[in-house]
Amino acid sequence: MTTAMDAQKLFSGTVAPEGADILDEAKLTAWMEANVEGFQGPLTQSKFAGGQSNPTYRIASPSGNYVLRRKPFGPLLPSAHAVDREYKVQAGLHKMGFPVARQYGLCTDESVVGSWFYVMDMVDGHTIWDGSMPGSTPENRRATYFAMIDTLAALHGVDVAAAGLSDFGKPGNYFGRQVDRWTKQYRLSETETMDEMERLIAWLPATLPEQTRTSVVHGDYRIDNMIWASDRPQVRAVLDWELSTLGDPLADFTYVAMAWVTENGGRSGVADLDRKALGIPELEEVVERYCAATGRDSVPDMNWYFAYNFFRLAGIMQGIKKRVIDGTASSAHAKEMSERVLPLAQRAWEFARKAGA
């Protein structure tokens, strides 16, 4: 039996907020009237379903639809849930013509809805959840994958100073800082000793690749983190800037390239698909496309970067595993994800060995 709320969730991806999640509509309306150009009330609110770390709302009004992202309520880690950073990077990139949602305003006054939040335009289009793109054509798949790579190259070509993002992160030693960060995160949530993780923790910092360029780095760039035009293979907006900073652009490129060494399983991987029949370009073609667009002769051997990326994913999953063991993440999905730590660590070590470990 499908309830009205289930139907709303099925058809729009939103649910009615409940309890503490309900925003004060009078205060929010007043703030939007003062800060959002062209806004006209009254507004109605619904909350996007799913596990975003920053709760996300759809705000509907006679003047159009908007997206509001806020920090979770309650005590937070100092650097976590930095909606001000998400707002800043998207505002800077939008000014440069990069495809992100238009940003309307950041509110640091907690008396409005109970936490910091920002409001941006709601971009029309669709999300590609499955890298095999069921129901598409070979020509459209190929053009879509190349559009994803061209958009990434455009991000890495943005003039950081002109975008007002010179202070958005430390420019050098990106991978050194990342390896240190994810090692610390892993140690904080460690529940057992895994030989592969111990080897990686020793090997990665001892073999860091040289950083030759600095750009805005998205941190989670993949085909399902963008809104696509409904009628053509064009990126209308890149989403989910929570991990963005200044760093080595090869971090983003090798992360999106992970799709070619990851099985599909209904997600973004393409390793086990008949890519030729589907029209999905090979990794060599993607490398060539990215290099041509960014003025590179080539990219370094990607095995080190794949080892690092799988290591990072293992660290993230270990955090979920610890919460499952502690009883603070009880869903079946969380338990299933927690069981992926060792396979991810083993995969990371396979690539480390290919890179000469």
C-alpha cells in the first residue's frame, strides 16, 4: 500500500519534513524577501529524501523553486557540514560561467531556521544514477561521457583568483594532506587490524606523486553528482561540493576514472559492461580527451591514484562500520556498506602492487 507521502517521495524525491526538521516558514519567508532577488511568497517546504550530510529542502513559491541546504541541528565537529564553503565555491564558479546552481544567499544567523543555511536556484534536468544509462543510445552515451570529462576539464581551468577562491584551501601537498586526513579518520574508527590497511598507511605517504598543478578540486566528481539537460548530453549543474577545496586536479580525474575499474552494480561503474556496444568510451579515450582539454601531454601512471582512492573509500566505510558496531547506524544498508571495508582495502593494495609496492 502506498501512502500519500510515499507517492510524493516516489514522484518528486521529497517528503514532508517532520518535527525538528520543519523550518519556521514566517522567519524564512522574511529572510528570503530580504535576500533572494525576485522572491515572492508564500512558500511551501519539502525535504529531499536520502542521506545528505547537510539536510536539503525544496522551497516552492509563486516566484519559482529554490533549494535550501542547512547544517544539521545540534553539536557538530568544527570543520564538518561547512555550508559556507559550499556556498562560496558555487558562487565563485557561477560567476565564472561554470555550470553550478545560481546562489542567492548565505545565512549565518541561527535564529532564522536554527542553523546556518544557504539558498540556491533549483536546476531543471535529470540525474544519471546508472553508468550504463539504460534506454539511451550509443551516440548519446558517448556524448554524455565526453561532456562529463569536458566539464571536469573546465572546472580545472577556472582562474582561482578571478573566482575569488584563492583562500579556498592550501595549494600544495594535496595528496600528502589527504592521506594524513584519511589515515587519522580510519584510526579513529578502527575496529580490527587489517594487514592491507596497515601496508597502505605505510606505503602511500612514502610514495606521494609530485603535484604539478593546483585548481579547484570537487572531491566527489562522478556521473551521478550532476544534473543533466533533459534533451541533450549537457551538464546543467555539478552538485555536492562538500569535499571541495584547492588541490591537485588529478585527484578528480583519477576518481572519475575509477568507474573504468569498478563493476557497475547499477551504479557509476563501467568495468564489466560491453562498452563498445553501449557507446561508452574506453579509459584511454577519456584520458586523451582530458589531456587535450587541459593542455597535458599525458597523465601519470594511475595505479597509485587508484590505490589512494580505494584507500579513502575504505576509510569512509570504516567510519560507517564503527557506527554500525556502536549501534548508531542500524539500517541494513549501513551494515551492507560496512562489510565493504576489507574488499576495498584489498583492492587498494592490488593497485599499490601494480604501482610498485
